[in-house]
Amino acid sequence: MANDRREPSRSPTTGRMPFEEAVTATEAVGKDPEMAELERRHQRFVWPMTIFFLVYYLSLPILAGAAPDLMGTKVLGQFTFGYLFALSQFLMAFVVAWVYARWATRRMDPLATDLRKKLLSQQIKDKEVAE
Amino acid sequence: MSHQTLSLTLFVLFVVLTLGITIWASRQTRTAVDFYSAGRRIKGWQNGVAISGDYMSAASFLGIAGLISLFGYDGFLYSVGWLVAYLTVLLLVAELLRNSGKYTMADVLAYRMRQRPVRSAAALSTVGVSIVYLIAQMVGAGALVKLLLGLEGDAAAILAIAGVGVLMIVYVTFGGMIGTTWVQIVKAVLLMAGTLLLSFLVLAKFGFSMNKMFSDAATASGKGDAFLAPGLRFTSTIELVSLGLALVLGTAGLPHILIRFYTVPTARAARRSVIWAIGIIGSFYILTTFLGFGAAALVGHEAITKADKAGNMAGPLLAQSIGGGEGSFGGDLFLAFIAAVAFATILAVVAGLTITASSSFAHDFYANVMRRGRERDEQAEVRVARITALVIGAIAIVLASFARTQNVAFLVGLAFAVAASANLPTILFSLYWKRFTTSGAVTGILVGLFGSLLLVVVGPNVMGPKGLIFKGSDPLFPLENPGIVSIPLGFAAAWLGTMLSREPASEEMYEELRVRSLTGLGAEEAEAAPAPATAPATRPSG
């Protein structure tokens, strides 16, 4: 089963290939409190946001199928409720994208950069010790 | 000068321009990372424009305008779904994918799984989804060429399809990803410019009153106010939700969109590129209101269906009408311009799809499965990718000439359903589920891929009175789009395959994948660091 997992082209230390500079010693990082914090922030933002936009989006086809009269009601001149609701989906997408980008830049990027630097210097040290 | 000559001239100009780019790009393409990922030197905003160019296909430009012009409100639902889909990409996939993969969609799946089974399955579904998508584009191109040049008969359609196919093979085999990226950027700019201009002129026709445009469209459609409400194309809630799910979840499983994130240097650049794409694609889809309702009011149902039953020619016909009508110089000129934009659109999408499918075959199947990943010969790999582009192009030409009577939007919607069912469950589980195993990944891909394809074949578009086969009997599956059944089926298969197996190695590696994908460790510095011993000469002499 596992015999084709380790192949010559991949790093013998990690048994994995994606990047040539296969970086080792990430095991300890899993327990790093900073990593746990990064993980926690990511999960707490991404999933609720996904549920929100999926529910908001799917209410469009559901209403279009189940309440065509409501969707066809003219709200503003020739603009129907259905058209305005469809337009609001564009606005929703722009706002969610903006909120995400802001959140990622402020809450994720500094922490991620920090961790990456810490891990890299740790690896260089490990290598020196090994040599 | 007739519109044939005009549109030919404009089209040839575009081809010359993009071939120039391709030749320039071929001089920049030296290594595998150049060919597959444009050397990861594409900037965030450039990639955003290129994603838009990759995404806004014949279905968006010709298909949606046509659907709105014939069915009013219902057509606009496509526009909404195809935009909101980018939130799935932005929130769940883009950055993590950028940090944990390299060339193809399968890189992420293969990160903690056994290479050969996962890469084989992923290559199969990449090639499958891309070919379905490709057929749709080439059918659209064939119809457009035939109509524009006023050609009649099947031979002309097949010739047009073959012509487009040959061009795309040239782009991909010579230019690789650098050439493809620039072709997409040029096309996106052209398409946005053309659509903005057309929308502005439509609005001007109605004295800048959208109210007047809507009421004229409703009157001209003969359907009255029903034209501005849902129900003319879709009446079943389940059908609507099924289509909606396929649209909103499909994009995050489209290999040709996903691999674009490998062309940028960092996760931040990947994020920036999705934000750019959302801005551009969102604006474009809002403008489809003017193309569709404008065509309904100004061109009219009868003229649109006379040119093409599925309404695909609504946009070009609208341009002709705005320019002064059939036979006028302005009408011919504008028709030629919009038609050239539509060609550019199709060519760029086709190039993106071909390079994706050929990369996956060369990198996943040839290098990692057939050669078992031993001493990577990057030159051979790129050569295989080029040959594959040729073969896939030829297959698509043949299949498209058989499928030339099919509706373009139907085929693209199918590609989305297949992508959401086969690829998305495995991608999400790989990135977010520790327990996930190789068996789960393979079953998820195969069941999603063949399940969705099968449901289409036994559905109303292929089987039964409205379909192609067994016209006497009812279709076995009632929905046109299989999404609502096939997407949960893909997830369930991936889950079940996982629960029936155990793979401690995959679980061990999960922690590492999370660290890498969230921090960019090993992905960002790797680009700046000098080439390590394992990589073959990054810059061959010369």
C-alpha cells in the first residue's frame, strides 16, 4: 500500500515532493501556540463567512422557483424585486471579498509571516546541527 | 467593405497581435516552471485580469446575452451564480492552493496521499472537465465563424471548428503559460472595452433610462411583465437550486482556473488576483443586463432566433443594430468588432483549457505515474505537454464537430457540474480534513466524474423527447443540470471511501500541510532562494 509513497524524486526526509526545498521540522510547529492561533482565526472566519454567502446566494434560486410572484413585483419603476435582489448579490460578493481581504491582511498576514520566519531560522539551525 | 471582410480583417489583426505575443513568450519559456506556471513571475493584478480572461468564455459573452434576450430574468441568474462562485475560490481555496501546490490541481491532492492513484484520477478528471469545456467553446466558435462569413452547410462549420483548433494548438505549444497569460490579458481588456462601449450605446438609445429599456424589452418580447420575472426558462425550484449549486461550487473545481494561482509568487498575490477577478467579472456580468435586455428590445425575439436558435448571436446582432442596422457601414463595423472580440474570447479560453489539460497529463500522468517520478527530465516533460496539447486539440476538434448542434451554455453548465462533483470534494477534504485518505480521494473523483456525466446522459438534454436518443421514452433523470444530486454524491463517495480505509501517513502529513498552506512556508522563500541541487538547470545556456 505505502510502497509507492516514497519515491526517489522526493525528499527522503519528508517523503514528499511539492517544493524542491522540502522544509523539514514542521512537526513541532503543529503544537506551536502561534500556529494554533493562526489555525483558529482561519477556521473561525472562513467557515461562517462561507455559510453566510451560500445561504444568501441560494435564497435567490429558491425564491425564483418558489415565489415567482414576489420576485416579479415591481418595486421601483420597472425594477422588479427579483432583479434588485439579484443585483444585491453582486454587492454582497464585492463586500464579502473586501471584508475578507481586509481581515486577511490585518489578522492573518503578520502572524503568518512571523511564523514562517521563525520556522525558517529554526530549520537553518537544525541543518547546522545535523552537519 | 462588407462585414465579412471587415470582421476578417479585425480577426486577423487580433491573431497577428497574439501570435506576436506567443512568439515573444516562447523566447521566455525555458524551463518547466516557465511553461506551466509562467515562471511564477505574474503579478497579482495581471493574474486577476488573466483569470477574468480565462473565465469569461463564449458562454458568458454569447450565451448569457442570448438567454436574457430570449427568456429575460431567468438568463440573468447565470450571471449571479458565476460571480458569487469566486467567493468559494477566494475564501476556501486560492491561497492555500497557492502555498501547497506547484503545477497542477493534483499537486495539492497528492501532497499527503499516495502519488500514483491520486494523480491518475486527478489527471483523468482534469482532462475530462477541460475537454467538455473545450467542446463548448469550439462549437461556439464554429457557429460564429459560419454566421459571420455567411457560410452554409456542415462542411463550413467543421472547417471553422478545425481552424480555431489549429490556432489554439499553436498558441499553447509555442507560448506555454507565459504566452497564454498574455493572450488572456489582451482578450480581457478587449472584451471589457467592447462590452462597456456596447452597454453605453444601448443605454444611450433609451435616453439613459433603464426603466425604458426594461419596459421596451418586456413589450418587444411579447411576454409583458413576465419577461422581468423568473419563470420563462426555469419553473422548478429543484432545477433552479441544482443549477445554482453547480454554478457557485463549480468554479473552485475548474482546473484551468485553479492552476492560474500557481503563476503568482505569493499567497497575497493569489488573494489580490481573486479580488481583481471579482471586480472585473462582476462588472462584466452586471453589464450583461444591457446586452440581454437591449437585444430583446432592439433586435427582437424573431431576428435573434432566426440567426441562432439558442440565442447565441444576440450580442453580435445587438452591435449591428446599434451601429445602424444590417447593411449600414456602422452596423457592419460594430458587428465585426464585437465578433472579433467574441473570437478573441473563445481563443483565449481555449488556450487556457488546453494548457491545463496538457500540463496535467504531462506532469501528473507522464512524469509521476508512467515514469514513477524518477529523475525528472523537465525537457521531456515539457515536450510531452506540447504533444498532449496537440492530441487534446485534435480530440476536441473531432468531438466538437459531432456536437456542433448542441447548445453552448448547456455544455458549459455541464462542465461546471462535473467540476463541482469530481474535483471540489477532494480539494476541500485534502485541505481541511485530517482523516482524508487516498481511497477517499480516488473514489470521490471517480464517482463525482462518472456520476455527473451519467446523470447528464440519462437526463432530459440527451435522453427522451427533447434529447438526442430514446426520443420515445421519458428521461431516467428529470433534471437538466445534475448538480443537486451529483455534488452531494461526490462528497459522500469521498467520505465513504475515507471511512472504509485508514492512512496514518496522510494524517501525519496533515499538520505539515496546514502549516505550509497557512504560512506559505517552503513556497514563498523557495522562489527567492537559489536553485537547489534537486532542480535541473533553471537557466540552460543561451
